[in-house]
Amino acid sequence: MSDNILFTPFTFKGLQLPNRIVMAPMTRGMAKAGVPGAENAEYYRRRAQGNVGLILTEGTVVNRPASRNMAGIPFFHGDAALAGWQGVADAVHAAGGKIGPQIWHTGSTRAGEWEPEAPVESPSGLVGPDAPRGVVMSEEDIADTVSAFAQAAADAKRLGFDTLELHGAHGYLIDQFFWPGTNKRTDAYGGATIRERSRFAADIVRAVRAAVGPDFPLILRVSQWKQQDYKARLATSPQEMTEWLAPLVEAGVDILHCSQRRFWEPEFPEIDGEQGLNFAGWAKKLTGAATISVGSVGLSSDFFAAFGGEGSGAAALDNLYTRMERDEFDLIAVGRVLLSDAHWAEKVESGQTGSLRGFNAADLAVLA
């Protein structure tokens, strides 16, 4: 099987990519005082120079009092932080790359012992099922948060980014509205169905679309699993997945970034078997949107090992080629291998598979 499918161009609206490889967003927590600097810009520039088609930045947070859960997470608001992000975009563009920020609010999640100065906020004051943390968002809080996402999107376009991604996955704020385990609201932002609980996300998407206009490509990252529960599922059938994702595409999402722990696993094997469509494949089939798949690409183990300080060996890409050849999804996001090898894409394209290095957990501690 040829790997050429990875290196065919992809064009959507004004986004013209030389290949199908996306650098997945990965939290680094190394922005001093929330401001990305020259070291951060150089980190992203190296991946652009290494022939990554599209770079999605680490999560960068909106202008809310407790929108981040680690001190080193960058802001996407305020003159200093936005000037820093301008430097990142300029560095990537100078290397011939394309880049979009991942716009984020961490909700009530915790990462270590650090605490924000203001109380954390979430749909129902929960961090997980029956696990109280923080405060319940008022309707005014919700409206202000929607506006904060829209302002961040407008700033991303103004700074010259090529696209942007909204983080609606992994148990953070937007995902906490999706999940019945953390959304117990009885107003218009809650409800028994996934369609009802998607209203908050749809409001954000519509506000962002209004802020950036019709021709700016908009990505939304979604997942079934949560950091609070790796086995959680928002959609247990294609019908539920349609009710969840189709309204978000109708609201203005162009590309769905479908996160799963292992991209090669079928989403509904009871329907199409063990080689059936993965999450991104079903999302594309059900909504008609373009999709990005992600999950342990090029590695022999998933991210659990990384959390335990373990590395991962390189793995063959045959399954990836097969799925892309059958047009299951449009783009593939690569995470940990790009932390350890900024030139991974170049090596794959030139057939240097013997020099692919896998992932070294020590690389989590540096901006190499």
C-alpha cells in the first residue's frame, strides 16, 4: 500500500493544505504568565518546517475568570497574549505552514493542585457524575462565555490564523454540557437528549460563525470518552450521533475533529464489523462534514502509557492508509510522535520508516 494518500492536497474554503497530516493539539503548559513567547513560536515553527500540513495549537483559553486549570496554559485574550500568538502565527507562516488555535475553556476539570483565583464553573457544578466541584453557570455566565468564544474567534482571524478549532471534547466545558453525567440543568441548556444538551455548543458555533464570516473554516473537536470516564459514550447509535453532531454542522461547523483513543477501532462494530468505520468515519457519513481522525497514530500504545511516564514504540501505518484510501475520513491528526520527532511527516513521505522514533515521555517536559 502506497502512503501517497497522506500527501495529497486538501482544500476547504480558504484552507489549502499540502497534505492530510494535522498536528493534534497537545497541552504543554509552558506559556509564562499565560503569554506564548519565542520558545513557543519556535516549537510550532519546527513542525511546519517538518512538513506538517496543518498545525492546531495547544488549547488556549477564552476570557473567563477560571477558564484554565494549569498556570502555564496560554490565554487567547489580552494584548500581551495576542501579540505572542501573532508571533507564533508569523513564525509558522514564514516556514510555509498553516496554523489554527484551539480555543478552550477547561470547565470544572482539575490538573494537579493548582487552582484559579475564581471558582471553576460548569453546567451543574459537577466535574463528573455525582462529583461536585465549583459553581453552576447562570444564564448570564453562559451568555458571557459564548461572547468570549466569539471574541477569541474574531481575534484569531484578525491575527492571520488560517482556521480555528473549538475544543468540545475530553470532559472540558463544552463537553460537560453534552454529557448527562455533568449536565443536570432543567433550563434550555439541559435536557434528556443529546440534541437538547448540545444547545450551548450550537450557540457558541453560531456566535463564532457570525464573528468570522461564512468563508473562514471552523473546526470542532469532539469525543465520546472523557478524562473523567474513559468508557463514556454520548452516542450509542448512529441515530444518537446524528442528533448530537448534525445540529452543530448546521450551526456552522465545517470540520469535525473526532477524538478516540485508538483511531483504528470501529465505532459501531455491531453494525459494520471489526473493520467498520471509526468515529470520524461515522461522523462524516452521518453529517456530510469533513472529518479529522485521531488516536495513537504511528504508535504501539495509547496515551494512558504517557500519563504514567512511559514512552511508545513506532507502529506501522498500513491501517491508516487503508482507511484513507477508502475515504473514511479526510485528515489525520498526529500527536505524541510529533513531540518526539518534528520531522516525522518528512520521514514518512520519503519512506524513511526505519528512522521513525516513536514517542519518548521525557519530551513532555520540553519544547523541543
